[in-house]
Amino acid sequence: MLVAQGVVDKQPCVQLSATKFIPESAWADLKSHEREFLRCYCAGASAHKAVLVGRSAGRATNMWVIPHDDEIVELAQRDGNPPPKLQWPEGVVYRHMTVPERDVVVYEPLDTAGGGAKLRITKAARTAVDIARLHGVPDAVAAMDGGFRGQSPVGEEMWREELSATIAGLRGKKGIGAAKEALELCSPLSESAFESYFRALLALRGIQVQEQMWIGRKYRVDFLWGKLIIEIDGYVKFEDKPHAEVLSQMRRENWLKEQGYEIIRLFPFEILRDAEGCIRRVLAKKAIADARGPVRVPATRHRP
């Protein structure tokens, strides 16, 4: 979709970096995460010596990244000395961190628009650890959990060991305590970035939930806290067959309530907009759940 600087006068374009442009019509059709990917890619491909780090490195390599309103492209010079702020492009920040070659993967530019250098991005484990250092535990738990997806048990253990080794290599660096905490909370059971994010928010407040529990043979729930079921839903499931999906969810919830459970359903935009409010709602629902009688069908880790 990107076009070269020499042809931007032929159609209205959005400038994404000093050398990268995209037609306005194409930009308007992109989803928000696709726009963020392009912003990160273009900034990284236009920076001849810098490395994409943190959330931007995650965006560029399809890691689980929680969207926030104040997103900026994060770069770092490998020697840790950023250029003067007056030289920073709009929407770009240079982080004060050293990035050794062992933590960097180098890619050839993906587009044919020209004017791009090699693309330097931190490796996945370093990216997840830096997300913890720069953006906190919940965002890092999402990034770390995403690294487990599609892995065999051996692969899951290797990912955990890689994270642990990366943390050890950054011992004493600012924010490394958040990375250690995120590593303790990460889990291979999570099925979405927002499940991971909200589970971490709950854990930081002392609320430990069980993940992916089966209730009967038909239904598996995202989180279970006592007799309270917590579901984290996106809108994808309602896009193609909204009526059928809504009816299916109603039947599911009715059956679970009949078995003695209380249910709360949270959407990602609610969590991003008011995380504390969502946690208060969970606590209120937990009180209702605790007042229920014994459940008829106990939950199990594995499908009955």
C-alpha cells in the first residue's frame, strides 16, 4: 500500500515517515491495529540506526499488544544515546536504553516504496520485558502470554526460560521488577490479550482466578472466581452471525446460572476506559455469587 515520495503528488496521501506515504483512501480503510503496525513499520524502516522497541516492536512482530489512546512509536539507539529531541519525528519517542546486537533481529524492508533502511526490532523476549519496564505489568503479561500461543509444552518452557534469561541479563535496570512480576503472572492458558490484561489487573489487587475451566461437557469459561464466572468478550464473534450468536450466548448463560453460577461479561473498551470500575463490578457480582447456594455442576480443569 505504501507509495514512494516521488509520486505522492499524484493522489492525496498520509505521510507516515520521512520517506513512507500511503494513499488517504487506503489509510481510511485500515483497522486501528493495521494503522499502528504501519506507523511502527514506517518509522523503523526510515530510521537507519535505531531499533524498534517496547510496544512498537510488539506491533511490528504481531505480538499481543494492548491498544491505548496515547500510543507513540518507540525507538532506541543501540548505544543508549538518543538524538536531540528536536530531531525526533512527530509521534516518535526515543527511549534511553542500550540494545545489544544479541537482542536485535534485522529484517529487509517489506515494501517497494523505496527510501527504507533495514528494519531493526528487538527480539520477542526483550520486547516483552521492555514492555513491562516501560508500560507496566498488565501490558507485559499480555505480551508474555501471547508468546505461548501455538507452542508445544517444550516450546512453552523454552519461552519462559528465554524471558527469565532476558530479565537476568537486565538485572538492575529501571523497571526490571515489573518484568519479574509479569513473568510470575504469565500463563499459557490465556486465549486473548485482554484476558491476560484483565487477569493481571485482578492479580495485582489480590484476586486470583482460575482460567479456562469446564462446567459440564459443553461450556468452558474464561475465568472462575468461586461461583463467579468472568467472561472477556470482543466483538468479532458477533460480526458475522449476530442473531445466532446472541441466542447461543443467552442459552449458555441461562444454563450456567441454573447450575448455580453468577456471570459478568466485560468488553475490552470497558476495561480500557475504566479498569477500576470493571473491578468494582466484579467485586459486586462476587458478593451476589457468594450468596447463592451450592453449585449443581462443579467446575473442572479438564473437560468431563
